[in-house]
Amino acid sequence: MRREKTSITMADVEKRSKKSGRDLGLSNLLIGLIFLINPYYGVIDVLPDFIGMILVYKSIVKLSDLDERLHDSKKNYLAALWVSVAMFFAMGLGVFSGGMDKTTTLTIMLAAHILYCILLIPAFKNLFNAMDYGNIRKDGKVDEKGSTSNLTITTSVFLVVRGICAFAPWLSALGQEDELNSGSALDLFFIILAGVVTLIFGVIWFVSVRKYMKAFFKDRVLMDYFYERYQNEVANDKDLWFRRGITKFTLYSLIAYAFTLSFPIDGYYFVPGFVFSLFMYLAAKSILPYAENIKKFKTSLICFGVFSFARYAVMLFYSITYEFVSSPYNPKMSDTTKFWIVYSVIVVLTVVSCVFMIMISKRHHTYRKTLIIQSVGKAENDSSYRDEMDKARIKELNNKSVAVLVFQIIYAIGSVATTMMIPFGEISDAFGLQWLYRLLLLAAAMIGIYAVSLAISNEASRIK
């Protein structure tokens, strides 16, 4: 049964308000905004947007549970975060390879900043309106021509100007195939001009927001009011946090497996598979105290990380040294014996990593079974028939989890097989498509994890 909540009023808070407002994570909000006002130098985002998005998102997570507008705002910030991450890696790859033409640059910039405007303008509007609503709850009045509406307009203007200045310097390059790093003096002039304009509008916007936020943060009674509401309505709701734990468990698990795809980009194996260990640990940690023997699980993760990192380092070294990890058929490969020795080391490291991945997969299956037991049949009922249905449902979900474990093990073994195919890609297309085979096995495992986790989440949503 969920705990009964008591109502918190502003009058109650005023009687016991502390000397300083209690933190709800809002302190990082202004820091996050700083990452959005900096201009681009060409395609290089000096202060990466995604860092600012993370800080802004984290700063309103707690308050979003208390206000629907902040909840909507949080979803928009999260979507904008993924856009910024995608653009950061796309541009980083273009700069690193030196092969991205100006038309492609323009397309990416234009698409990203259109999405920014679509997502961030309503996000900031909801943020400001929610803060005004907090003041209304406190003072019982609202200034319809207050600073919030002006802030929304200022924010909209800044985001549009920022977007235009980001892609405008590349408009003259439409249809050209010049590489990104071969800009002319005229290109450089327009890039600097656009950067200055962005910075001016950004500073004006930041100063306006900071002035409003500063007054909001200093309202001790209002901040304590939000804090006590959060503690009363959200922090002590165990069922809510259990459901959120399942969501995080699913997300971190999927991200972990995504990093294990050994996919060549222009012949280079950049994807750091060892990051799998980090996100699997976060997945287990998100469902504490239901993640049993987490110390043993952590040991398996560390071992996988060490051997996977060694494999990654060797493969990356040979990718860079010989342009691609291909085979002894590479014209630059004068010493084939050395190649086979080193590639044998890569295979051995892959096999050892595979063993630990299977151990991790088994523990992951155990955690899923625990979540199934904790989710199914927890809703109130006095029916023996319902009990039988719950037992059947638990058995059904456990069987599905076992099937997912089989896919996880097949993927782990398949990673070894596909690694062994790499040297023969030059002589047979069947071997050259090893990355596709691995991708299909990975997709099967990830879809299975998502499907079972979704079923568990649906059962947990019935808990009342």
C-alpha cells in the first residue's frame, strides 16, 4: 500500500522556514545555460551543448515531479540533449576525418538547430511559467505583463539567432564539395561575424534569465515549500521509485549493449566496447536493493572491462597503423607473421571478454527474475483465481527472460565468431559482412531485453 500523503501549505512552511532554501538541484541551472550562449567556431562547439543540456535537465528533475509544465519541459530538454549528442559526434567525426563537405555541414547544422527551436522554446516557456506559478501559489497574485513573458520572447529570439548564425556561414557552400577544413578567408570572416552576433544575443539572454532566476532562488520560503512538497509527495513513494528503477535498468542495459557493437567507421574501430561494464553497473545500481550480490557482479564487470579495453587498444592501434584491421592481403602488411600473432591476441582477448559477458548476462537474467517477482501480483486482490493467474504470469515472464538470456549468450559467442572473420573480409563478401551479422545478433538481444523489461514495467504500473 502506498503511504498516505499529507498536504503541505505555504503557511506551514513559513512557520518553520530555514535560514537558507534547501537544494532541489536548481543550483546547476544557470551553469548549464552558459554552455548554450557560446558561439561556434566553424562547426566546433567550444562549450559543448550536450553538457549544458545535461546540467539543465538534472536541475529540474526533482521539481518536474511537482508541476506538469516542468514535466513537459524535462521531456523536451531530454530530447534536445540527444540532438546535441548526435550533432557533437557527427561534427567531431567530420573534423577528425577532414572529409565532411560544406553542404553536409550545412544540412546537419540546419536540421539540429531547427530541432533545437522546436524543443527548447516550449521547454523554456514551461520552465518560466512554472516558476511564475510557484510565485502565484506564494503571493496569490500574478503580473500578466511580468518578466516571464518577456523572458520567453527573449529566449525565442536568441535560439533563432543562434541557429541562423550556426549555419549561415555555410550557405555560400551549397552544392560545393570542398572539404570542411579547407575554408577560405571569406568563410573565416563570416564564421567570426556569426560568432560575435551569437555571443551578443547570448549574453543579453543569459543576463535576463539570471536576473529572474536569482530572485527566484533567493525566495527562501518558496524554495522550502517546493522542498517539503517533494519530500512528502515524491521522495517517500517507494512504488514510484521502483518503477523508475526498472526504467533506468532498461535504459542503461540497452546503452551498455549498444557500446559492444564492433563497427568499423572508415576502417577504424572506434566504438569503446569496454564502456559496457560502466552502464551495466549503473543498471544494477538503479534497482538496488533488489540487485543481489552486486559485488560479484562488479568483479565480473571489471574483468570484462579490462580485457575489452585491451582488445579495443590493440584493434585501434592496428586500425591506425595499417589504415584498417584487414588481413595479410593489405599491401602495407610486409610482415604477415606479425599480423597473425597480433590478431591471435585480439581473438584471445575477445574470447576472454566473451566468457565474462556470458557471466554478466546470467546475472542480468537473475536481476530480471527478481524484478518480475517484485512486480507481478503486488496489486491488491483477495482472489485465489487472481493468485493463480499471477503465478502463471511470473512463469511466462521468467520463460521470456530465459529466451533473452539465450540471445545474450548467442550474441557473446557471435562476437567471437565475427571477430575471427575480419581478416578474411578482403577475399570473401560473406566474411566482409561480419559487422552486419554482429549487428543482427545485437539487435535480437536488445529487442529481447526491451520487450521483457517493458512487460515488467507494465506489471509494476499496476502496483497501488
